[in-house]
Amino acid sequence: MRLLACREHSRSELRRKLMCRVQNPELIETVLNTLEARNALSDQRFAEAYIDSRVGRGFGPLRIQAELLEKGLNTELAARCLDARDFRWERLLQQTAARRFGPKPARERREQASRARFLEYRGFAPAHIRRYIWPNE
């Protein structure tokens, strides 16, 4: 319960942490099932909180989805939670880029490539990046 009091965890994360402390996998599965039954553990709630946190830090949908999969969520749940949050990804991309590079557009190819790499690393879709870098094309 102490682990869940600090922040939401996915079932997979909590299982991994408990395996370090208890060597009985059957007991761990029983505890996890009990926590889910009491609604103290929820992969969907974890995904929603994680998405909100990462969006607040300027990360895009591709990176967030990859991180959710690393945290042990299945592809379907991760995609469903991302779609349900209904973020304006292009607006978030523009805000993230403005925080990093300022309001002026990149004029030189080298600067455009640098911005595109940064935004790709942050997990934004290539189509959104192209529209940001080259809005008139």
C-alpha cells in the first residue's frame, strides 16, 4: 500500500517491485488481484495519470505510448487511453517548440533539422513536425 500511496503504478510495475521483496509469485498475484478488486490498483488510472504527467512536460503521443508499453501496459489500453484524452497534439508541439526554441521560425535547413530531431525525440508524429517546420508546404 505504501508504494501505491506515493503514485499510481501499473500492475506490471508493482509486480516487479514486489518480486524484489517477496519471492512467492503466487502470493504476489493474490495481492495484486485483491488490490485490483478493491480498485486500489488500476492500469487505466495509471495510464491516464502518466499521460497527463508526460503531456505536461511536453512529450508527444508516440513517446508516451512507447513508455506506457515499457511500463507493462498492453498496446490496446495504451492506445485507448491516449485517444480518450483528446489532446491537441499540434498545439502541444508548438508550445513545446516555443519553450525550447523561442517564437521565431527556423530559417536555415540546419536549424530546421535540429528542431525536427528534437520534436521527433519528444514523440511527435512526423506529419505534425512537417507542418510545424514547413507550414506553407
